[in-house]
Amino acid sequence: METQLEEVTETILSRVGKHVVLALPLGLGKPNPLVNALYRRAKADAGIRLDIVTALSLDLPTPGSDLEARFLTPFLDRHFGTDYPRLEYVADLAARKLPDNITVTEFYLQSGSQLGNPLVQRRYISSNYTHVARDLIDRGVNVAMQLVAEGELDGRRRYSLSCNPDVTLDLMDRLSRRPDLDCMLIGQVHRELPLMHGDALVDEDYFDVLLPAGDDYRLFALPRGPVSLQDHWVGLQASRLVADAGTLQIGIGSLSDALVNALILRQKHNALYRRVVAETDGDAGTLTEKIGGLAEFERGLYGASEMFMDGFMHLYRAGILKREVFEDASHQAQSDAGTLPEELRGRGAIMDGAFFLGSHEFYAFLRELSESERPRFRMTSVGRVNQLYGGNEALEVAQRRRARFINSCMMVTLTGAAVSDGLSDHQVVSGVGGQYNFVAMAHAMEDGRSILMLRSTRTQGGKLRSNIVWEYPHTTIPRHLRDIVVTEYGVADLRGRSDEECIQALLCICDARFVSELADKAVKAGKLSEHWQPPAQVRGNTPDRLADRLRATGASEHFARFPFGSDFTTLEQQLGAALKRLQAMQRKRWPLLAAALRGDPARWPEAMARMQLDRPQGLKDRLIARLLAAALTETAR
């Protein structure tokens, strides 16, 4: 296979010359070995200029200490495989060793992974997902490559862009109208990729070069993360805004996991769900009646989301993802009216996505879809999923009826602007992605709504801070597109409201410890009446009250730390919590010394064996073992 990769590299250089502008798909679809072969060639020849334009360059976690290595290495080998081909340009970027003749430009980053890396920050492109194909052409793209799936369909060999039709379809469409431009499209088959349907299905002649499957490595799978009680409450509040017979778009992360968990509770344990959300907060009660609901999903939801991931799999299995959409307008109208002929039922699509990324379980789910199920999960371009400008807007609006575009953000200003992708000094945490697209689309639809989920507080540098702020020098969503904001304390409806009304609504879902300070700033700016007082219930906006509410309903078991399972063993989950505790201890000398004195490794034999500390070698190992034992004891309480 190595020889074949070198041959393709030679083919690229002979066709486009020594200035290669390489487009790579976001996330999963990068053919890492082929990318590495071209990258090595450019590193070895300073006469080659290689410009890589991509997004979300996935990489394995790198242990930061000996203790982290003891914890992570066995897990990484088990989860990703010992032969996972790390992207070499990512490793060189992390080490600040990227050659001068090579540039890497990304429009979306692994969240927080590149903070403090000047080379990545300087070369970041802030772009809507739907504008990426245009921007690639403007930057002179002449090579694009990605992983593809291969299979038999209707008696003939077909290929699928599978996990990443998102930008590729838009790019190739634009290039088809530009005969003056020459861009090679190179595909490489990966055996683990499912043959996804929809616009992602293509023939062999779609590619300039098509490589067969090589020594397949495991697909990069995201470890399933924990969901905090704070996250669960945010998800609960948002879940009441989702309407039956509607449309759902969600992103990734623990807040989305919490939302999916709450929707499944609403479907499978409806009486319990109603008890948990019975106490309304902020605008939650009014909006539930107006645009959402508390009942089970009888008609179900249709998924239209740039990212197709685990959450939609769980909704499908729970009988929620089942509303069908059709490309024929009359069939769509019949489906919406409940008069669709019997012979057409079960033939519509229930999910349209632009790229997918998730867990090993999710990938297996896609591979194992039956012949009748697979066409119902379509993959298409980001230009089609993220906007209404495809020339058939009336049908697309009908398909996306009662759309709820639910995304996460980091902060919200009191006048309704959202901060989702960057910090005050304009360092990029992640990227805009499709969030702006979905917010704008919600405003363009009669019954669509944008919902931004937000944790009301965060702990930074050991200090509690509010995520509802008076002002912030960087925003992702401007305040003129403000709509619905959800925190663990309730729902704020900002659409069409005055600045003062927005401030009041957001203060009502703010953590009680920050309400007075924020209100004072608004009063001083002349944006809030000095006579305004928050409702009495706002004084109860505390984590303790939420914990008490959950215990009182007897629903705690439905809000687990890992609601959809974990890729870490139970012991590894315990160790992970202990390592976080130990990291917090290290900020202060005396608590660390006290922990070293009281820690008893003999109490934790399995944990010590897992961390290769059951037979400590020297004083350092014995000290680490005692500290870890102390942290395990504290987190087990």
C-alpha cells in the first residue's frame, strides 16, 4: 500500500505542479495515510508548497504527565487501536515544527485544542459552513481527497461519500461550472465506512483517482463523555420546546446528550417526565404551550442536521425519529396531513445529515442498517441541510416544519448576543460551523425557532463565573438574531422583545449569585429600570435547589453521568474522577501534602494495578500512589 500512496503523490505533483492546495473533509473523512504520504513528500522537498485547508483535524489525546500516560495509554490502545495513523501535520503543529513551505488552515477546530497555538490561531478562517466550498475555490484548491465507502446496490458497484458529502458535493458542483479550474478528486475506500444513501451515492467516474481499501485502521470514534447534573437540567428545559410532528437539529457534546436523554424520558416515561418539569421557570410554561409540548411523540420527528451522530441513533431506537419527508411535494403534503397512501409509508426519509461522527456503537449501527432502513438515512451537502436556498424552498420549508435548531453556546450577553466559538482576545475555541446558518434559517421560517443551550455558570481558575454576561468583545450570533436561550434554570424567549425585556428574561434564568451584579450594570447603562425586581423564584436559582427537585421526583436514576454508556470501564471512571480531583489539589501545597500523608494505596488494589502502581519503583511512585489513593477516597464519598 505504501508504494501505491507514493504513486498517487507523484500523480498529484505531475498534474498540478509543485503548489498543492489540498482540501480535506471535516472530521472523520480524511484518508490519513494518503495525507501523510503527501505531507512527508512536501517536508522532504522545500520546493513544494503545500497548503492544507480543512477542519476538525481529529487527533488522539496526548498525556501531559506520567500519571496521565499510565491512565490513558491502555485506553487509547483499546479504543483507537495500536495502529491508528495519526495525522503527521497535526503532530507537527502541536510541536510547533510545521515546515515553512507548508501551511494548515482550518475553519473549525477540536474544541479548545488549539488555544495558545499562534500558528493555528493566525491561520484560522472564520466562515459559515455553507461558504466553505466557495472559499476553497477562492484559495485555489486543486486537490481534494477523502475516505469513501464501497458496495453493491441494485446489482451494480456504487460508492458513497459516506461520512463527508458535506463540502465535497458543494465543491464539485461549483467546479462543474468552472471549466477554467482543474481540481483532482481522490477517494480511498475504507471497509468500515457504511454505504450511505442520498446525494452521497456516486459512481466510480466521480473521482479522478479511486484507491481500494488498504490496511484499514479503526475509524476515529469519539469516546462517550459524561453528562453533569447541570447539563441534564439544561437538556430538560430545552426538551419541552420540541414539538411533535416537527424537525430537529442538534450539535454535539454533553448538552446535546442531555437533551436526547430528556426527549427519551418524555417518550418512554412520560408521567415521570411531566413531574420533573412541572415547575416552570422563566418563559418555559408559555413557550411549552405555544411551540413545544410535554406529550409523547406520536407523529415523531424528522432529523435535518449538518451533524449526524449518536443522539439521532438513540432517538430512532426510542421511536422518536420517525417523521417521514418526501421529495414529491404532493406526497409531503399527504404525509403532513396524515393521508399518505399505505404503499408509500415507510419509504420517506427520516434523517438528512451532511457529515457524521460518533462512537464505535454509532458506526456499527450505520453499517448494520437493513436494506429497507438505509435509504431513510440520507447524507447530502451542507448547502442543502444548512440553508433554504436550493431552488425548492417551499418543499424544504414543508419538510422542516416546526423546526427546532438546538445548539450550544459558551456565553450570552444580557442583550441577547451569543458567544459560541471564541474568547475575548479572539482566540478561537472551535469555530462558527453551521450555527449561524441554523439561527438565520429559524428566523426565515414561519414556525422555526433557534434554541441556544447554555450552562449558567462555569468554574474558571477555581472561581465561579457567570456565563450570562453584560458584554463581551467577541460574539458569534448578533443580538438582532436573538431567539430562545435555555439554561438549567429555565427558558428566555428573546425574539421580538425590547432590550429591557431581554435583560429581564435572561436575569430570570441566571444563577442567583450573579443577578444583582448584572442588573446593576444594566441599570447603569440605562437599559433596565432601577425599580425592576426579579421574581421571587429567581432567588432559588441554585444548584442545590435543582438537586432537591430531582430527588423529590424520584427520577435521579434517569439522569446518569453516562446516560448512553461509557467507553471507560467502571474502574477507569473512578480513576478519571480521582485524577481530576488530584489535579485540583495541585494548585495548593498544603492540601497536597495532607493527601500524601493520609493516602492508603492498600485500600485500592485494583486501581493501583490499573495504574501500574501496585509495585511502586522508588520514592516518586510511592508518593504518586499515596496521592492517588487519597483522591480516590475523596471522590468515592
